[in-house]
Amino acid sequence: MGVTVKTFTSASEAAGALSTDRSARYLCGGTLVMRALNEGDVSISTVVRAQDQALTRIDASGPRITLGAGVTFARVLAERDLAFLHAPARSIGGPAVRNMGTVGGNLFAPTPYGDFTVALLALDATVAVQGGFGSRDIPIEEFLQARDRQAGTLVLSVSCTRPASTEAFRYRKIARIKPKGGSVITLAAHLPISGGRIAGARIALGSMAPTQIRARAAERALEGRSLDAATIAAAASAATEGTSPSDNALGSAWYRREIVGVHLRRLLSGQE
Amino acid sequence: MSKIPLQFRHNGRDVAIFVDGGTNLLVALRELIGDMTPKFGCGQGGCGTCSVLIDGELHLSCLTLAETVGGRSVETLDGMKQGPNLHPLQRAFADHFAAQCGYCTPGMLMAAKALLDRNPSPNRDEVIEAISGNICRCTGYEPIINAILAVAGGRASA
């Protein structure tokens, strides 16, 4: 093993180390980076860590919540104020993976993983990152589109606004193995209602493209309308627009395109 | 590449070893300490047979960077037996035919212990959830679930 491990006390020092070394990867829970090392990934020669308490902080008291990048899914599940995120957190791994895997790491998890990020994308989360030249906030959609080029930056935290009601945020993961399994497809919907009509609909899909994506055509079908059968049918039939799923062991691209509308209809109509 | 000194508690005993950079905890336990109870299955976090408790919390040792356990307490199946006697979970696994080939058993037992340490009287769904990260290709899971429930029931009535 020819890997150098660099451990820093602050996130900014770790970010500095990442930004100057192209072969460095940041290690948090280990479910992605240790797996790559176990598989003999020679592109990683340096592992960077930070023991910075700011990275594991949860601020869930107000209308806008912030999760440090190093917060594990087990901690999300233990937080009563984060009930709206419990379904996505519970859908990940078994207990050991939830004790290890983190909110920040999930942003980098490739298909068929990255389910928590689907929920964050529907919630229009903001990702705080630190590069060599200071920190900035990036909308999650923009972050995901440039994910492959984020290697030199360190994710500090993610934040989002709490949904107005339990009805306003919905999540559904389709897996072949229950209760644990990789995603065939994952769906999340944020449906704020204003005066009986949907205002600011966001639908996010996992395993329907190389990264988590928004179903913009389905969002347009919902926007400004009440959530009735006709609206739901229109959104469901638009669900595949702009998607580019692939074949993998869990399902074919064809199968994913066939079922995404069905599951979006069920999600929007509140069916189990 | 220089070796990294590492000290932690292993089944209640202090151990000190030198690890290479990037060594995972499973390799450190098996090859450097000689505790062969956690098994190597997939190296990807998919099978669960390398499961250990770190400070009482269930973790996958193959995905844990060894040096991150410095100063912490690591429990493996090797520490489960109580003197010459089997732990009640081990006894129940034997009584309920919960092990066939035995490869998943170390991880299953640690996952079950993690559950019962936190929740002494789980219901069936909670048992299923607790071992959902552990794959068994022999038993069909039912004997394992029944063994864990038998221990939970025994404790509840005791």
C-alpha cells in the first residue's frame, strides 16, 4: 500500500491539502474512498482527513437546517427535528453503512447509490464548499453538474429549508432487495402549496442519469396547478423527458424508463 | 513508506501495532493482531461479514481506515465468548441452526449484539432491519432471525 494519510485539525487546512494535490481524496465515512483503495485504485496516493467538529455539526432548530458534511445517516435518524429526512436516511445501506456514511460523501456516491442527495436536490439544498481560495455556497444542482471537477474542493456542509408540511416533501426508493439494496430508481418531490396550487415544484430522480437530476418537464406539468388526477397523470407522462438512464445489474435503462412514470404517479398520489 | 504507530483497545485489551498508510482495520485485525474472527467478504461494504463494534457502534472494518480507531475500543466476535462459555447469541445460533457455511456468522453475531446492546427486546422487524447489511447465502435468514429473537425473548422473560 503506497498511500499517505494526512490528518488535519481544521477543514480549511484539509481543503488546502486537497487543492494542491490532484491524487488526494478526502476520507470521511470511508464507504467510497476505502472501497476504492480496497479495489486497488492507484489514482489515489494521498488520503486527506480533518478532525474538525464544525464538519459534524447539525443545526436543525430553525426553518433552515444545516448538516455538516461529516454527519452520518445514523445521526440524521437520531435527530427528531430532521424527521423529513428520515425516509431517505433510512433507505441507505444497513446499520453499519448508516453509522459510517455521511451526508457530504453521499454527494459523490455514483449510481446506484446517492439516494440522500436525491432528497437534497428536490429540497433545493445549498452546498458549502472550500477550495484553495476560500469558501462559497453552490446550489446543489450546479454542484452535481460539475461533480467530476470538484476533486480539489472540500464540502463543508449542506443546508436546505425545512418543507412546510410532511405532505410537501415525499421520497420513494425502488430497490429489489428489502430493506436494503441499491437503487433501481429513486424519486423525491418537493411540492409547496400556495392557495391550493403548487408553487415551486421540484422533482428529483436518482439512477435516471449519470448524476441525480431534476425532472423539469414533470415540474412544469405540476407548476401552478392543484394536485389532482389530471395533473398527476401529466407529470407522470413527462417523467422520462431529459433522462438518460443506463443498464446495470439492478435494472436496464429500458426498465427504468418504463417504471419512472409509474412510481412518480404513486408518489404524487400518496400511494404506498 | 514509513509505518504509522497505532494503539487501541481490542476486546478489552490494549494493543499497539504499526500499520502502513491506507491499511484497513480488517487487515490490521487479521494480519497484525491475529484476530481471524472478522472475515473478508467483498471489501466493498456490501456483505457485512467484517462487521465489528467501534465504541459500541456497528462498523464495517474493511471500510475503516485502521488509524482512525486510535484510542478507541474495537470489539470483534473473538471477544464475545465469556470465558469458556459461549455468549447467549452464539449458543442460540447453534441451537437454531443459524450457521451453515458460517462465513456470514461473525458479522451476523456482531450486528445482533449491536442491536441487543441498544434494544434488549426487539421485535421481528427490528431484527430484520438490524441484520439487513449482512448477507447470508445459506440459511435464508429465518434461522438467524429466530436465533436472535430467542435471545431477546429469553432476556425479556428473565
